[in-house]
Amino acid sequence: MAPPPNWRTCSYFLFSLFSLLLSSQVCTSAGDTPEIVYHGGALLTGNVKLALVWYGRFGRVQKNTVRAFVKSLNYVGHYHYTSQQPLVSSWWKIVESYQSAAKQPQRPITVKVVRQVTDTSYSIGKVITADFLKPLIQKATEGNSGIVPVIFTARDVSVHGLCMGKCADHGVIDQQPYIIVGNPQTECPEECAWPFAGGPNLIPPSGDIGADAMVIGFAQGLVDTMTNPLETGFFEDSLRKPLEASSACMGIFGSGAVPREQPG
């Protein structure tokens, strides 16, 4: 994840829950990586309420892993240099620092799940595009624009745009920000379940590849939604592919991380 603009070092944390597989990506020079720019729009701050949508069939481990990750964002604790398990809440402070970069008071951002919706009937089908999401968003929020819906799709659901350079997405429908996260275990494990597949093949902390891969994708989508909820916040749009906070330093890792080989 890229810290706010004008920092000379970008730190992006690729991690999974419990053992917290954090890999710190570092851009040592601003000239090496496009700098995301604040465009003057809204950020998500203060108390952020989430509605989780379980679209398709999910196991207990998958749901518990995602919910535990949300709780860990605001965990009060301390990282010790002898530990190999940095705290997610320390990473979250980087997200909070975007407030000061936008010339806003920097305050803690709390995240809480306030609603959960289950759709095991695949009400909008098993091949999803953004055009189909409005009914799910309305069902999740019940018309409350102050709630951010997060749609998790099961491994037998294909989401247009995922597994093609990104493993989660966010957008806006009728001024309502949303996040969508796929389970990549069947469709694109090498792309979106790394490092549990397609590389070092590490053991997922939860024991479920899909669960931990979804946490990583969810973290990326959440960061981008916090810093660019209405697509008027922090982003870099001068390239063919717009970059946001979670993607500005992709593939560049700091000391001690497991390096990911980039496509040749």
C-alpha cells in the first residue's frame, strides 16, 4: 500500500490473518513509482460501518477469518521487534495518515460490521458484472448510504474484472461506495491466492486458501475505498491503468519479505 503522496518511501503490506503474513513493499525512489495524487474529494473517516454480503456458499472458517480481520484493524496493542507477527492495526495507521495528507485532522478510523446478509440462491447469477450489483447493495444497506457494502463471492462465482490484474474491486453506484471480493481458489489461485498458491505455496494461517486470499483482496479493496470512496480522492490517473493506494507499489518488497516474481 502506498502511503500518502510526498512520502519518499512506499510501504505496502501483503498479509493474511492470525500469523499476519506481512510483506512490506517499498519504493525507494519517488521516481520509480507514479505518485498518487489527492483530487480534493471525500475520504472515509471516523466510524466506518460495513455490511458483509456472503454471496454463494461459504464455510465457517471463511466467514470467521474475514470477521476477525475487521476486528483486528482497531486492536490496541504493540509490535515488538522480536516478533514475526506485526499487527494489522499498525498497518491501519498508514491508512489513517491519508487524512493529514488531505489537509484534514488525523483521527482514528474505526471499522465495524453492522450487518450481514447471506445469498445462497445466487440471486443475480454466477457471472457478475457491476451492472448487476445494485439489488445486492440495496439489500445489504437497506438504503442507508452510511453503510459500505462488502460483497464476498463464493469460489463458483465469476466476477467481471477480477482475476485480471486485481483480486478485489470497489466502485460507486448512485453515490454508494461498495467493495467486491472474489474467492480465487478455483478461478485464479496463482494470480490472487499468492503466496498460498502459484509461488512459495505457504500454508494459509486459517488453513483455508480461499479465506486468507479473500482477506488480502478485501484489505486492498478496503484501503482503496477509504482513500478514494467516490473516485475523487487519492489516485493516479495519467497512465493507462489508474493506480490507487493499494496498487502503487505492487511487486516491490522490503527486507525480509518473500519476493513475488512479476510476469516477464
